[in-house]
Amino acid sequence: MSIRFLLLLSGYLLLSGCQDTSQSESRSLSDILNMNTDRVVRDFDSEQIQRGSDIFHIHCAGCHGENAAGTPDWRTPNSDGRFPPPPLNGTAHAWHHSTAVLTKTILKGGPPEFSSMPAWEGILTEQQVDDIVVWIKSLWPEDIYTTWYHNFEEK
Ligand code: HEC
């Protein structure tokens, strides 16, 4: 029995404890048992990964850190109420978002009153943003990428 399965199962048990028992709104246990946990091979283009890394280290690493490792205490807001730049390397929650949402976040940035994430539209091309997103995904640990892929790419 894999660790991932145990985590999924305990997540299910925790969640089911605070919901009513109707199966219509929640994911059923059989859905979770049938969930595809097959490993996904990343066949990214190594030149694209290199381009993404280069652009990231020019424009983004100043905030998000070398290799997108982020700010250690990214969960604690600054004194102005905004959050520090999170890691994008699979240790925070970039991997909770689809490719479309990640791309939009980069192009549009955050609302300035709440966020210091700049908008890159008009500064970076869509191709450059795609390159960065592929590089970011190449950093994620295999388990994280597999979970992300089954959640977003298979629907
Ligand atoms: C001035 C600092 C700064 C720069 C430069 C910056 N970011 Fe951010 N970024 C942030 C902050 C802060 C957040 C957290 C989101 C928030 O507070 O709204 C963020 C969030 C993000 C997220 C969403 C992460 C998540 O977990 O959902 C992505 C993706 C991202 N940035 C990518 C980039 C990329 C790619 C670049 C370079 C092109 C970049 N950022 C440059 C500050 C920055």
C-alpha cells in the first residue's frame, strides 16, 4: 500500500467526517480507490527548460529565489499584509493550479493592493511565459507532478 494511497484515504476519512453522508457532492471512496496514480513521464524539451530557467533567473529569482525556492516563511504575511513570494518548486501550492491559471497569474500579476506579484504581460512574450512554466514543472518532485497531471491534464 503506497504512502500516497494512505494520504488520500486519510484525507477522505477526515473530509467525510465533516460532511453529510450524501455521496452526490463529495468524491466517493470508490472514486478515490480508482484514481489513477500511474507515474507520468515528463517529456519536456530540454532547450525549453533551459530557456525557462534563464528567463526566470533574470526576472523572477530576485523575489522567488534561486531555483524558485522562495522565501522560507512564505506563509507569514509581511507587515503590509502582503505575502512574501512563495516557492514555485513544488513545496508550496503552485502545483495546485492548472497551466492556464499559472500562465494567467504570471501575465496579469496579483491585485497591487494585496500582492507584490507584478504583471508580465507586454514585458515577456507568451512563449517566454510558457518556457518558464515548463521549467517550473520540471522542478516538481515526481509525486507532485504525477498528482498535478492526473488532476489537471486528464480532465
Ligand atoms: C516583486 C516580487 C516578485 C517578482 C519579481 C515575481 N513575483 Fe511571482 N509572486 C510574488 C508574490 C509576492 C507572490 C504571491 C502571490 C500573492 O501574494 O498574490 C507571487 C506569486 C507567483 C505565482 C503563484 C504561486 C502560487 O503558489 O499560486 C507564480 C506562478 C509566480 N509568482 C511566478 C512568477 C514568475 C514566473 C515571475 C517572473 C516572470 C515572478 N513570479 C516574479 C512576487 C514576485
